Amino acid sequence: MRETSQLPAPGSGAFVFTAQEIRELDADLARRDLLELTMEHAGARVAEVIHARFPTGPVLALAGGGANGGDTFVAARHLHALGREVYVLAQGTRHELAGRMRRRLEGLCPIELLTEERLCAGLSKTRVVLDGLLGTGFVPPLREELTQWIRRINEAGKTVVSLDLPTGLPSDTAGDGSDAERVRADLTLALVGFKPGLLFSEVGEVQVLDLGVPPALLERHAHASCITPEEVRALLPRRVRGAHKGTAGRVYVLGGRPGYTGAPSLTAYGALRAGSGLVALYSRAELPRHPVESMAHRIEDWNALTALPRPDAVALGMGLGEDSVPVARRVLSWKVPVVLDADALQSELRGAGHDAVVWTPHPGEAARLLGIGTGDITRDPFAAARALQLAYGGTVVLKGGPSVIATPGALRVCLAGNPGMATGGSGDVLSGVIAALLGAGLSAPEAAIAGVYLHAAAGDRAYARLGYGLIASDIAHEVAPAWHVLHQASSEIL
Ligand SMILES: NC(=O)C1=CN([C@@H]2O[C@H](COP(=O)(O)OP(=O)(O)OC[C@H]3O[C@@H](n4cnc5c(N)ncnc54)[C@H](OP(=O)(O)O)[C@@H]3O)[C@@H](O)[C@H]2O)[C@@H](O)CC1
Ligand SMILES: Nc1ncnc2c1ncn2[C@@H]1O[C@H](COP(=O)(O)OP(=O)(O)O)[C@@H](O)[C@H]1O
Ligand SMILES: [K+]
């Protein structure tokens, strides 16, 4: 599970790039004669951060044969200029720009060929290791010598700062969880944006460095972008002075069966705390713990739904069991906005959805919907979310730490949230939050983006108060203050 401290503050509007997208961005920068400047900027920023965070002691800089090594030569030059003792061990390079950066360093501080013996000697004398061996150009599997060096670095117990990616971590997919074949970094300084591998693997702290690349270029080449509090704040529905409960959104929650009565109640709490004017629960079971502010109806036969007035939004599937597919088909025919969750996430519903549907699978449910293994989902959540959206339509929320959203036009990721939220029922609360936002008039992509962020921000508030002992209803209750803070905050304090 991801530690709360690992990702940057959720305010970060950072982008995410795959290795191929970085190659395309670099080619674009090169055409504009900006690539060398960008590498210079990268090295300067890395040196600045290292000097600020670890102000004393020698630095051992390890430079590989590609541009990751080139950045490292630049960082070493800037650290030297800051008066730091720097020792550089480098592989040979055929990379033109990296070679130029190496020549600019030669004569200022020692550069020696990287061998295991020199690495061990260097590690014994240093305070900080700058890992610039492999970045986005890493093509697995690791060559044998790299495996040995990584082992030495990890065994030395020094502070390790990785440049762009911890060496050995694949750029585009989650690492396999084994630490043996990648550098265990204390801090990774990611250039221009996250790489998917940094979001979905256990990698320590990550800081994204702005390299002064024009935002339009970043946007053009990016794979995904992080949800910002500012955009969520702008999306949150505002009530007019004359609002009444009927205009604030009427949500139906269809779920539960004998023995499974908690889930729809948690969804109702989520919807109420996210501002629904009226929440009605329909279930074939008695729902003993539902919020008293909601209306719970036990129904014998789902055909009774036909006689009900159409709501503004529906959340469907939590604890509903095998009734889910026929009930979902009926509700989808109403063409009102719907959140499909839990038992309603079935492949029989492929083709039955519409634009105003939000599908909210966790990786197990996503695997069921796509007919592949859960490992295939968690290895590349962006690809999985996109594949689900293409297959099922609407908007897809692939839950996890972090959650990913695929809308018809974009991939988004939510940096808020924490492992304390890995507790039964927290996904049920999310369905209620999204349904409330749909009921208040947000589109499916908007409700998914704002709902996932609000739910995660509520989870962070609950974690701050309760730590890993937080339970799903705590998240539901924190949705209200999370919303309120966001609603009231001026943009300066977001
Ligand atoms: N816009 C940006 O963000 C900017 C990004 N920039 C930087 O560019 C970096 C990407 O640079 P890159 O493409 O040169 O690749 P990089 O990571 O240095 O690796 C290549 C080296 O690795 C080697 N190698 C490969 N596989 C291997 C294996 N399995 N086992 C062992 N070795 C292996 C390969 O060896 P070869 O195959 O050539 O023998 C070659 O020597 C990126 O991470 C960032 O730091 C900045 O400079 C400027 C702007
Ligand atoms: N490590 C984590 N970091 C961030 N969010 C998490 C983490 N673990 C779980 N969550 C969030 O908690 C919720 C869990 O949902 P789900 O697995 O459907 O739970 P349940 O089925 O018990 O309701 C999702 O919104 C997910 O994003
Ligand atoms: K690296």
C-alpha cells in the first residue's frame, strides 16, 4: 500500500508521460532548439533540490550512457559550483548531448569509469547518491552489471536521490514489487511530470521538477493529468437562494439483499454528505442502518420501479447480488445519470450503457469486465481504464491508490487519498458522492472527477484524524467538510 507521504500535495496539476511521449516531447524540443536548454535546466534544478534538502557532505553521482546520465553531468557541475564535493562515476556514452555535458564537467571534478570496485569505494565515502544511470530509456530486462550495481547501492544505506526514475523501475507500468532489481530511492526528482511507474509502484517520495517547458507542449504530449482542487472547486454545484430539497438533486440508491445491507446505506450517506436534496433507498432487504435522513423502501419485486417518478440520478449495484443486471438494464433504459458499482459491474452490460453512466470498478471488477487478470489491470491502470471506457462507454473510474479516470477524451489521476481508505465500504461511499454530483447536474466526466477528488480529500481528512483505524462512514462524514473547505477557499490557499 502507498504511504500517505509519498505523493506530492494534491494541489499539483502535474502531467503524466510515458517513455514514448517523453521521446516525442524531446524530439519536439530538439526541433525548436530547446532540448539542450532543457537538459541544462534539469541538471540545475536537481542540484538545487539536492543542495537544499541535503546541504552537507559529499555527493556520489552515477551517470549512465544516455540522457539520464547527461542530466547527471549537469547536476554535478551545478553542485560543484555550489561548493559541494562531487565524485562522478560514469558509463561510456555515445549520446551526443550527454557527451557535451560530460566535456563541460571534465576538469572541474573527477569523472571515472563506473566499475563495481569504484562504486563500492565511492559509496563508503559519500553522504548522498545521485542515481542517474537509467531513466525513461530503460528497456527491460536489466543487464547483469546493472543488477550488481543496484544491489550495492541498496545495501549501502545512503540517502539516494534518483533522477527522473529509480534505475530499474519501468517507466510505463507498475513495478513488480520486487526491490532487488531497482534502486530504492528516498527521493525521485521526476522531470516535467510523473511517469506511470512512479504513480503505481512503491517508490518513496516523488517531486516533479518544472523545467520551463512551454505548457502547450506539455499538454500536447501528455498521457494523463492530475486532478487539481481548483478545477474541482469550479465544478462543485452551487445552490441558488431559493433552492429546496427537490432542486438539489434526487438520488435513488438501488442495492442490498438479505445479509448485504450495509453497502447501500453507506452509499446513501455519501450522497447526502455530497449535497443530495433527497435520497431514497430501494432494496429487497430491510436496511436497518440507513441514514434517518434517507427514505428506505423494501420492495418485493423490482417491477415496482416502473411506477416510481424518475430521479435525477441513480447509484446501483452495491450489495445487490444477481438482481443487478436486470435492474441495471431497466434503469439504463430511463436514460437518467447512473453510477454502476459492485455487483452491477458485469460484462453482460457491455453495450447497454449511455454517456451519463459512471462505471466504478476496483481492479478485481475491472478484470472481470475485461475478461483479463487483475495483475493486467494493476500493471497499467491507465491502459485498463482506457480499455474499459472504449468497451463500455460513459466514464470509467478505476479505483485504487491512486484512482484513475477515463473520460471519452482524457485520462486523469487523483493524487489525493491514502491507504487508510483501503477499508470495506469506502467504494460504496464514493458511488454515493458521484451520484449526488450527477443528480445536481454535473456531466458524467465532471461528476467522476469531482467525486473521486472529494472522496479522496475526505479520506485524507479522516486519516489525519483517525489514521488507519478510519472506517467508511468516517469518509462519508468528512465529505461535507472537505466540500465546504473547497467551496469557501480562495484560490490562493488551495
Ligand atoms: N523532456 C524531458 O523530460 C527530458 C528528459 N531528459 C532525460 O532523458 C532521459 C531519457 O534519456 P534516454 O532516452 O537517453 O535514456 P536513458 O534513460 O538515459 O537510458 C539510456 C541508456 O540506458 C541503457 N540501457 C537501456 N536499457 C538497458 C538495460 N536493460 N540494461 C542496462 N542498460 C540499459 C542504454 O544503453 P545502450 O542500449 O545504448 O547500450 C543507454 O545507455 C530521461 O529519463 C531524462 O533523464 C533530459 O535529458 C531532457 C529533457
Ligand atoms: N491505498 C489507497 N490510496 C488511495 N485510495 C485508496 C487506497 N486504497 C483504497 N482507496 C480508495 O478506497 C476505495 C475502495 O473502494 P472499493 O475497493 O470498491 O471498496 P469497497 O468495495 O469495500 O467499497 C476507492 O475509492 C479507492 O480509490
Ligand atoms: K535514474
